[in-house]
Amino acid sequence: PQVQACIGIERKLLNLFEGGCHMPLGAYAIEENGTYKFWVSKAEDADQIPQRLYMESNSPEGMAEKALAILNANVLKGKNIFI
């Protein structure tokens, strides 16, 4: 059931973005000791530095929707740094 819930979070986010194989989007969810952990990386195109998000919850419900809202709000956009 935990694996099914984790896959459900990942697939839900992909569906919410209406993404396919060519969308620069990565989503990974795991469950550890009753806590769901979710990592997301999303870029507008392949040349852009992606936004990254990490979140935790005691329930998988609503995690994909919350991640979508945060990424769409652009609150994670930072400055490009060239070294």
C-alpha cells in the first residue's frame, strides 16, 4: 500500500501538469516510518535551471496538488549563478 501511494503521488503530479515523456519534470516519493517524502524538479524547458521542491506529510493525500500550487506560484525561483 505504501508503494502504491508513492506512485500515486508521482503520477498525480505528472497528470496535473499534463506532462509526458518530454516534459522536464522529475518526481520521486517514498514513505519512511509513516512519513511521506516527496522530491520534485521542474523546468520550463531543457535549457532552464529547474525549480526544486522537497516536502513531507503524514498522508499522501493532497501532496501532488500542494506541489503543483507551490511550483506554479514561482515561489522557488531564484537567481542563476554562474561560476
